[in-house]
Amino acid sequence: MAKRIGYFKSVKLRDPAARNNLQILLTYPGVHALINYRIAHFFWKIKFKLLAELITYHTRKKYSIEIHPGATIGKNLFIDHGTGVVIGETSVIGDNVTMYHGVTLGGRGLSHGKRHPTIGDNVVIGAHAQILGNITIHSNAMIGSNATVLDDVSEGETIIGYKGKVSPKNVHDFVI
């Protein structure tokens, strides 16, 4: 069984610039956004959805990080730098995930129900990666910067790059 560590220690292990707990608490926008998400998620769960959405709105305006209050997030998510991160409503994020700026966990198409990615434990998602649709990124995977991921990723796999291709006739399947 893996040893449990506290949030601030988990940040220090993943960020060489992290000097102490106070610095992390006061100056890391991803930490502030995550605290606000936890509050908004509480209100979302007890059906105070407008209040949850207002907290999310103000967090997005202040930190440029949008975490939908309906998302499910495990322990020790670390959003490094954070600007431009978007986490959709039906996203599920496991424990000890590291996410860099500009990451999108988004939907594809206009379907209802589960439409955002599921991210396993100990996953690293590079800057500006786009993970779209109801797919699973299994534990210990790494997603490279600027990668666009539309299919499941196996445990421990590393995904890099993106090759553009002609869009299909029904481009609505790729709407975020």
C-alpha cells in the first residue's frame, strides 16, 4: 500500500521552486483554485448549484483556471502555473495528478451524461495538452505538452505530439 503524504509535501515533491508551505499557500494560483473548487463542489453536491457556479466564476476571473464544481477530483492534484486550465463537469481525476498550464479536460460533441475524461492516479499532463471526450487516461501515464488525446491511454504509456488531419464531415463531434 502506498504511503499517504500531505498536500504541501506532495507539491514540494513535484515542484523544485516550492520552498515552504506558506509560499505555496499564498502564491500558487492552482492551490487557490483547488481550494475554491472544494468549496464549490460541496455546494454543488448539496444542490446549491448557483452558489457553486458563482464561486467557480469568480475563481475563473481571478486565476484564469476553471474547474467545474461537478467534477470529481482525488487527493493531491497539483496544477502548476495554472493559467488556462479547464476541467469539465463530468471529469474524474485520480490521486497525485500533476497538470500544467493550458490543459483542457473537455467534452466532444453535445451529448449528455459522462462526456469528459477520466484521469487515473499519478498521471502527468503537460502544458496545453487537450484531453477530449469520455476517455480514460490510465494510472502512471504521461501526456506530453500540446498533445491532443481523443482515445484511451494505457497504464504507464507516454503520449506525445499531435498530427493534424482533414476534419470529418461531421465536425460537431469535436466541439469542446
